[in-house]
Amino acid sequence: MSRKRRRRPVRRTRRAMREISVKVPLLARVEGEGALALTVRDGVIEALQLRIFEPPRLFEKLLEGRSFEEVPDIVARICGICPVAYQMSACHAIEGILGVAPGPWVRRMRRLFYCGEWIESHSLHIHLLAAPDFLGYPSALELAKEHPAIVRRGLALQGLGNDIIRLLGGRSVHPVGARIGGFYHAPDEASVRALRARLDQAAEDAKALVSWTASLPLPATEQVFECVSLRHPDEYPMNEGRIVSNRGLDIAAADFEAEFQERQAAYSTALQCLHRGKPYLVGPLARLNLNADRLPSSVAEHARASGIAFPSYNPFHSVIARAVEIHCAIVEAAALLEGYAVPEQPFAVPSPRPGVGFGCTEAPRGILWHRYELDSAGRVVRARIVPPTSQNQARIEEDLRTELAALGADSTDEALKLRAEAVIRNYDPCISCATHFLNLEVARS
Amino acid sequence: MARLRVSVHKFSSCDGCQLALLNRVEEVMRLADRVEFVHFAELGYVDPDAPVDVAFVEGSVSTPEEEIRIRELRKNARTLVTIGACATAGGIQALRNLQTDGREWVAAIYPSPAYVSLLGASHAISRYVAVDLELWGCPVDSRQVFSAIHDLALGVRPLNPGDSVCATCKREANVCVLVAHGEPCMGPVTRSGCGALCPRFGRACYGCYGPSEQVNSVALTQRFASLGLGPEAIARRFLSINNAAGPFAEAGLRAKEPR
């Protein structure tokens, strides 16, 4: 290898004797700011660090002393892409403490709210962040020049997801509709009809999207890893269920801390969540691997027809899993809106009491676990939040080691870099979320 | 006409204000003949040190590295625009500024706090460098961002109205949640721009667009007290998403320490 060219001013490539060092100082097309450092000596990967230099914003501490009623609005601010997930995990945890039972209307609308977020977040990821990798474009804008219909379809789905969130939340980023006990506002029937009218076409678009993702030139690989997700007795999991895995785990959200521990890796100062000391996968591929039998039948049939069998242990199939989940969320949304009626009051009234509660829901990127302790006035005494990206962090590094070794550590720096970036993006890491718990040195040189 | 060179930079934030653009990519594409995105990492363009006509900044300054980065960025940007509550007012994370020692919070969350490189406080961009235009909101509204881009591309100073949420409610003919329902609405002191979403949903505004141009926080504090809110609850109304914005910070701290 004798390459020493600079493709972009911020990318540096250094070669010293038989040691190569690949640095990607700022990862493109991920949510938040992260970097990768890789050292290869004599054809062997010696050091590999997924660095996250987002500064922590210390949400767990700033929640202390706040009233339970404020929690959904505060935790939404952890992530602009998945605020609904934060609101839902918080609502469930706090309602558990207060003994509030919001009833079937709220339950349905929360599931619809979540469908919106999955559609929005997955569509954004597939088209703006991931697809350019698989088709060899630097960005979605370049991709759109040659594949305008594909990108337009993706953006329309993303827009639909945002509109579903808006129906219940007023806006799609930091929506204002959710409250402990339910929603502040029930959509009127005309708005619901207008949205419902778009879903049949959207389901067709989602089917085409599933087929398209299944036809992408994805790297062929098979890895061994534990998948962790929620599982519900009869639904594809979003808001409710037990935490299960393909290795026999089956626990309630309240027992999370006994099985999962966060630890600090000495080399990178990252706090990583491990299951009994081992990396594991959360997110769309893990969910689909564990819950393919819970998909609506039309979604399951179309997924089968696409030719990719789930469970799959090719991490790159995550992009197909996302498309299948978009299809699932659209079909679910249509079912949830059948027979819609405006309720007398869209929330149950909570009143403060002390206690400890747990909430675990399926954020677009995987299980999002919350624990709150409230005092008798309903103020937060302590909060703990474990987001999906800190759970996937160790798995991403494990995947990078496997994939880069398979590619051949003596590949060109550029090839290693491109594959590494594709591997990382494939997990859709949400670095803003993760950083409230990951502490990484700022190592920008 | 040369295209406007634009960059988007992230500091301490949730990424939500960049979605003002990422949720409107079709509109971003339509700008292609007038606007060139030079640096916008999430969209795929990485060139953080390039000189630009307009730099949009999301997020607050909360680490020593960010302090250096914002100063460099200012040198490279002809016009610097902050987007959102974090960049414009320090964000909700500025609540740690109210602690006697923000490091205690770090120590409470991280097993090895020494690894966390944080400034003592989270501040608005304007604390460190001159800002040409501040767009408020948590999150900022897409329409605000696009109209700023259009105006700057034409060489016009963007409008940035500072009236209150009340004005929006009146125009929209919303029922006043403060007067009619006794809800502790922040609308009278909060900048417009969101479309009065909360009052429209029958809930009290929680001030996520920051202080309006003319804030009478004393009168609103009295009103909140007459609704039965105690000093702590009143302080929390002001010390929330925009806790470090001048008029809200003053009102919040005043409520905490009643004479």
C-alpha cells in the first residue's frame, strides 16, 4: 500500500512502515458526532475505537426535582429523531408508579404515535444515511440525481411518519401532545380520515421499498450474536412486552439491571451496556429476528417473497428489517385507525404517590429502558436511562473487527474506511442519545 | 449569481433542529441552484473548516473543544445563524449552570468523571462569538430556517418577529387556556413561531421558543401564584427549556427566592 492521497481535507491517512492507521475524524451520515480510529499492524487489527465526542448533557441529573408531569417534555429533548420513544418509556414507567390505567383508546393512539416515529426514523435512515453507501454515492442528494423516484418515495414515507406524529403531537420533533395518562388532545375525525386515506398507497410504497432493499448489493456475511428485543403475546412489539433474546432471556423490564450492566472500556472511556459481559444487538434486525411471527400476515408474506429469510445473522440485513418494519407500521396504523372515535377525555388523571417504576419500549433503534424514583409530591428523586445506542456500541465494535478482518486488514485505507463507515451507519447509531451515558474524551487533532 | 455556500454544524444538542432541514429534503433539493451545502455531516458533506457565506449552528457550547471550534467557525463564516434553544440560549442542559459545581453532576453519572471534558457551564453561542441572527425554538421551525436561507441568498436581512405566543393565539382564535381554564400558560412571555401548538391542544405553553421581545414576568408570576402555584413550581415554569435566557433566568431565580 503506497497511497497517501487526500480525498477530502478532513480525512487523514498515515502510513508508517507496516503499520497503518485509519482515522475518520467526523463520521458523515450518522445522527450526532462520532469518529473512528483504527490501527492495523502487520495485517492485524491492533486497535479499534468508535469514539463519540458528543458532550454529555446530564439529563439524569437535570430531571431530579422536576415534577412527573414535566418528564415527557424533558426526556424528549434527549433525541430529536426519536422523541416519541423517550416520551413513551417515561409515560409507562411513571404510570406504573402512579397506578394510572389509561385505557384502550390511549393504548391504541400510543401505538399509532410509535408507528409514526418508526416510519419517520427508518425512512430517514434508509434513504438519507444508509442507501448512499450501498449504491456508492456520497449523499442522498447525489443518489437522488440518478434515482429520483427511489428517493422521492423514501421522502414521502418519511413525511407520512412525521404527519402521523403531528396528528397526535402537533409537531414531529419534540411533539407536545403526550402526557402522563394519555394525550392532551384527541385528533378530530376529519384529520383521521385524511390520514387514513393515504395509508393504502403508502403500504404499496412500503412493499416496493422492502423489495428494493432486498435487491441492494449488500455484503454477504454471517456473524454470531445475541438479539435482544421486547416480545408481546400477540403484537409486533412497540410499547409493551417482556425483554427476550435468542439465547433464552425472558425477563420483565423491572429486572433489566440484574442482567445488563454498563461498563467503562479502558481504551476509549466509553460506557457500554453488556448482557452478562457480552455484546448484544438491539434494533430492527433483533426485533424482526425474534418477532417475525408477530408481523401482520400481509407484511410477513411480502417479506418472505422478498427472498430474505428471518431470522438473519447478516447485520447488513438491518436495512431490509427497517423496510419490513415500515411496512408493518403502515399496516398497523391503518388497523389502529379503523372505527376511530373521539373519546370524552383523551387521558386518565394521575395523582402523585411515591415509588419506583420501569419503562421499556422499542425505540426505532432498539429497546429504550427508563427507571424513575418519585417522591410523595411526584417529583423525580432519581432517574436512569439506557438508550439503544449505548447497548449496540460494543456490538458495533465487534462487527467492525469481524468485517474489517474479513475484508482483509491489508486492503487499501480507503476500502477499510468505506467498509467501516458502512458498518457503523448500518446500526443507525444515535449518538446524541447515547452520549448522556457515554463519556468519551474529546480527541480531536 | 454565485450559489450561497452554507454549512450546518452541531454542538451540544439533540440533533432535532437539523431535522428542520432533514425533514424537508425535497425543499433542500429545490434550493440546489441557489445554495451549496459545503458542510452538513448528517447529510453527507464533511468539510468543517471551509469558508462559507452562512453557517447554521445547532447546540450550545459546553466543552473546551467546542469553545475552540466556535471561534474557528466564526472566522470562516460571513454570516453566523444560531438555530434552536441550545445555540441561542444554552439549552435545557444549561440547568447545570445553576449548580454550585456542575462537575458534581458529572461525578454522579460517570464512574470515571476525569475522562469527561466539560466546561463548568453550557452557554449560548453568543457568549463566545458574535451572532448575526438567532432563530429560537426547541425545535426551531422549518419555515423559519428556509425563509432565512431564501432571504440570505437574496441578500436581504431575514425577518425574526419577537411577538408573543398570545399574538398567535389571537390570530388563530384559540381559546385562551390561561384565562378560560386557569392553566399556567407561558404564552404571554414566550416568543411566537411554533404556531401556538400547546394552547391549540388545550395545554399551557411551556416556553420552548424562549422569551418574547417584551416580557412582563412579574405580572405573569403573580398570575401563576393566584392560580395556586408555589414558588418552586413557578420557578420550574421559567427554568426549563430556555432556563438560561435572560428574562426567564431572572424570573425563575426571583421566584425561587421570594422576598
